[in-house]
Amino acid sequence: MSKKNNLKDKPVYQNVTRKPGKKVNGTSKVSENVFKGTKESSNSTVSKTKVTIRTVGDQAKESKTINVTSTGKEKKLTHSNVTTTLQAEKSSDKHINGTGFASKTHTRHFNKTISRLSVIGSVEVHNITSTGFIMSWEAHRDIFKNFTISRREIRGGNEDSEKIQDGAAAVNVTDVQRPSLNRTSTKVQSSKPEGKTVKNFYQVLAGTARSYHFKGLQPQTRYSVSLFGSGLGIRSKIHRLTLSTGPEPPTDLMFSNITETSFSVSWAKPKSIVAEFKVTYTNIVTGESGSMSVDSQLSHVLLSKLSAGSTYDITVSSVLETLESEPITASVTTVPDSPTELKVVNITDTKALLVWKPSQAKVDSYILSYGTTKSPNVTITVTLSGSTVEHQLRGLHRSSLYMVKIKSQVNRLQSSPVSTTFTTGSAVKLQVLTPDEVTFHSAVISWKAPRVAFKSYRLTYQLSEEVKEVILNPSVTRYELTGLAAFSNYTVKIDGERDGQYISFVYAEFTTAQLPHPYPTDCSEVQVNGMKESGEAEIYPEGKDGEPVWVYCDMETEGGGWTVFQRRMDGSTDFFRTWRDYSKGFGSLSGEFWLGNDILHALTSRTPMSLRIDLRSGNDTAFAHYTNFNISSETNHYEIELSGYFGTAGDSMKYHNRRPFSTKDRDPSTLSIHCAKAYLGGWWYKNCYKANLNGLYASYSDNKGVVWIDWKGKDASLPFTEMKLRPSYISQTIPTTPTTQG
């Protein structure tokens, strides 16, 4: 529909020409030419009458005795917005067109009353389209017997003849007010000044009418419309409006390149010039809609980001200034989306079950087709309900590779297909597959070979969506699966290869053992859970409700189970850090790092811990073991407490016992020297150290290196150090050669 354009009335007044003449009985003689362009009748006579002239809505203002050319048949003349009432000088009543007039006094009273009521108000034109519009108005009830409307097409100089046409309309008012059973429109041919012919339209409506719908007009054309009301002895002024119909609409709406989320819209442009085209689209189910403007030079547009398998109502209309044409409308449905996750399960030698996730869009049906490579020219097609999510295949050939395709359909639109393959069984019977020796992270699978000879075996094991497979020699009938997740359900399938195809013949399930420590707090519990080799692991220093932390576990030194919290090995990491860095930790678990004082406090506060420090310089190695080790909270400046030394490196840490931790930006000590700044590290300094394992790497002067005085002295900077902890209850043994990374 077009935009609402309301045009209000513009009153039009005809000129009345009066010529002063010779006085007759004291009254000026006036010749009044009421209808411009209308010839006087040859049979007319001049009568002396008294005329009251009033405009609509005003009271009678003057009375004059004038000579009026009259046919003798009518005494009331109506023109434009001027109503002229003729009152004979004689006291006897005159009947003009069957209407009686009373005395002068009575007429004045009548005219004053009617004048206030005979006003047509709020004349508007709205709902303007390419081929029509609606004119509406307001008026008092029971005042007007009829309303007369007219419509003229304006072309070129046509506006100059407007007054003539108004005059013609006025002349015929008396005639059309007569009761008639036939009130259809009439078309009057009138001559324009240029000699062109224009069709005029007139319609007489009942006095109860308050609107009229003009239809069947030409697009993009200017029209002049007028309205006046008439009744017994009254007539309103003429209300006239000039307007243009809406632009010519486009035609031939078409769609192409239809996909799941887009399609192209095209149309034929109108012959007349328009400013632009407006394209709207609405999803008939969700109500989601949108619109766009298209340049008038174009006649196509791509609509995208739509919903799959959905029907859209599309409208295209022409736009010119503030007006829109009637839209052309059509519907189009996008291609449905494909079903997903097509799988084949429960495969036997002659049957298989297909399962899939349905399309997101509502579809009419699914089209399923399948065939075997042994019969490439034979394809079986099945049409299934749009609500189906599985289908049982029967009567399949043994030991055959099948290809399956499925696509969704809405109306005649089909989605792109999804496909998969599977191989039917050989009907070879095998003894039950036996998972044995199941642990937290491993299981041993054993089976007996069938009588049928296979070239190889394919062992597939699966946890949820994660699938792994191993190709085995045909002589193998036992295999250990490692790296499994604890307390998890696995499925195992063994296929035998024959003639280039794998035939599934045995299937089993097993569940790995539950971990003793589902939320290990340190590497000793990770070791109990089954981790045998040194490496990174996830622990929960604050228990299962705390945040997990990745650490490096030493599973080899002195029985393993050590949580490593410091390592120096190549100088790649700067240890001259801030208090916050040492609190939270820094570095890389595979290289140099400090685990973090917050984690050290959490680990040592839950369980009594022991500390081990491994040192290496060239081919020389040493260690220091402390049976008791604890780090206090940040409130207490991460104070260190240790005791129970034994080892080969010497007890350099005894000097630092019960000392607070300090860094370059914080020194809780009351000593005059700031040791962390002086020796470029973060440590439990006293005044200042006998061990400085976080000092400047490879520094051999000014005692600023990585130092353990009781082993190599203060001038030696150690190339490798590693600090680690584990629960004190684990028995200690002194290995002859410590095992450390690096």
C-alpha cells in the first residue's frame, strides 16, 4: 500500500462582475454575469428582482435590485462558492424547480440558519495509489440532499480551462438534484484551449455519503477533484484539490538462485520514471521481516541471511517522492537444510540401522537412497516422513560396501545430500572379545582368530565421539590399549580385511577403573592414579572445589611423586621479578619456571611435605633433602620453615629457616640492606644468603649468581637446579645418582 497522503481542500471563488447602470426606482441597475463563458439564451427576459448574495458560512450581507437574465423557469442560480437566492418583489411566492420561497423576512431567517450548517468541512484525499484514491469529507446530517463530485485529468494547459468546467458543472446542478433512479457517473467532453480533448468525470452521491473511492486511474497522473453539496435552497462552496496518483508499479516478479539462506528477486521496471524500488520480505511463520531500497536503474536484488526451508512473502513497489505504487507480491520458499550426523549402527551381515539428526527447518519428507559397490547401477530410494530420524535397512548383501545418501525436501525443493558408507558383516562367528587386565588407563584385548583367513585386523576403540584405530598383523590376537581415560566406557570393534574390504565380526565394551584420586592434590596422588613417567599433569592443590593447576611431576627421582616448583637450566627466564610474579608463578613447565608462592602455601598447608633440591654442575650432582617443609601465607610473607636435612649438597638452607620471602619491590626484613635488589633475585634472604637459587643466571662475579655455598662456594653459578616437594609420609631413600630433567 502507498504511504498516506492527505490533501485538504482549497476553496475556489468565481468572480462576479457588477456594472453600475441607470437608477430605476432608486435602485442601481446592475448587470451580473454569473457564469463565465456561458451564452445568454435568446429567449431570456430581464426581470427586476431583489437578490441576496451570501458566501458559504456567512450571513446575508446585502440586498440589491438587479436585472438578471432569466429564462423565466428558474429563479435560483448557484455558482461556485456563491449562493444567490432570488426573491421576487411581489409578495406572491415563486416556485423555482419546485422549491417555494416565502417572504423576505422568512427567507433571511432561513438563510442565516442554513448558512451555519451548510459547510462541508475537512475535505481530504488519502490512500493515494497508482490507480486511485479516496476523497472523504465531513458535513452536518440532513442538510445536503446530494453531494456532487468531479474529477478531471490535468494535462499541459488543461488547468486554464478549469473555470469553464466548473461553470459547466454548476449549470447542471439543478438538473442532477432531481430525484433519479440512475445515479451512475457521466463523462462530459469539453474542449481545451489548445484543442485537446480531456475526459471529465461527474458523480452525484446521496446526502448520507461521506467518502468516495476513485478507481481505475492512470498512474503518475495529475488530477483535479472537486466536491460541493446541495439541498433545498442551499449549496456549499466548491472544494477543489489537485493531486497526483502514485507511480507505476513494477511487473513480472520472479525468483532465482534459491539456496538455504538466500535467493535473488527480479522484476520488470515500469515504463515511467520512478525514484527507487522498495523490496520487503516477511517470514510467514515467524513474522520476521525486513526491507531495502533498490536504485531505480536496477531491477534485481539478492536477499540473504534467511532461514532454511522457510516461506517468505515478497513485495516490490515503485517509489516516487512520498508515494508508493501498489506492490506486486509473490511467495518463495528457501531450500531446506540437510539432516546431520548420519550414522550406521547395529550392522550385521544383512541389516543395518541408519540414524540422523533432523533438519532444523520443518520438512515434508526425507529421501533416502542406498546401494552397494557390487551393483553400482542399482540404487534403492525410499521416501520417509519429515518426522523420521532413523530407518532400518534389511535384505543387504553380506561382506558388501554400501553408500547411503539422505536429503530433506520441502515442496519440490531438496537440500544437498549427506552421505556415509558401511560394510555388512560376513556371518563369520568368533568367540567373544575379552577385555582383560583393565586398569585406570589401560586394558588388554584378546580374541581368537576365525577360520576365515584375513590379511590384517583393524582394531577400533571409541570413547564418546573420539575414535582411534590400530592396524594389526593377522597373527595378532592380543593387544594392550593404553592412554585411556579413567572410569570411562569404551567400545571395541575388530574388523578383518579380505579382498580390500574390512568385515566387522566382533564387538565388545568395557569400563576403565575409577581413579583412587579423581581430584589429585599433588603429583604423589597423580602417581597413584597410574601416571608412571615424568611429565605435566593437572592437580587440585585446594581440593576438588579449587581451581586446577598444571604442574610438572618427577616420577623417577627417589621413587617419584615429586611436584616440581622451581627449575633453572638455561637462563631463558628472568628471575629478577616482582612480589606479584613470585606469588602467582611464571615461566614454562618444560623449561625454567617458579610455580608460585600461593600454590606452595596451598600444597604445604594440606599435608606435611618434604623438600628435595637437586643440583648439577657439569658432571657433578648433589642433592639436599629436608624431611619437613612448609611455606606460610602471604600475610606472613611466605615465611619458610624446614628441618630434617640429609643429602650430599650441604645444609645451606638452614641459614634461611624462618625467613620471609622478599623481592625487588618488597622486603619485609628489617635489615639495612635490600638483599633482593643487591643479589638480583627473589628468595628467603637473611643477611643475605648461603643459598641463592633464584639469582642471576651464569653470573660469576659479585656473588650474584645461582649459588649454593655449601657445595660449590659463593663464586660458582650453578647451571642446573630443581626444587620439588612431596608428602612426608612417603619413605625416603638416598639414590646414588639423582634423576633430574635437563
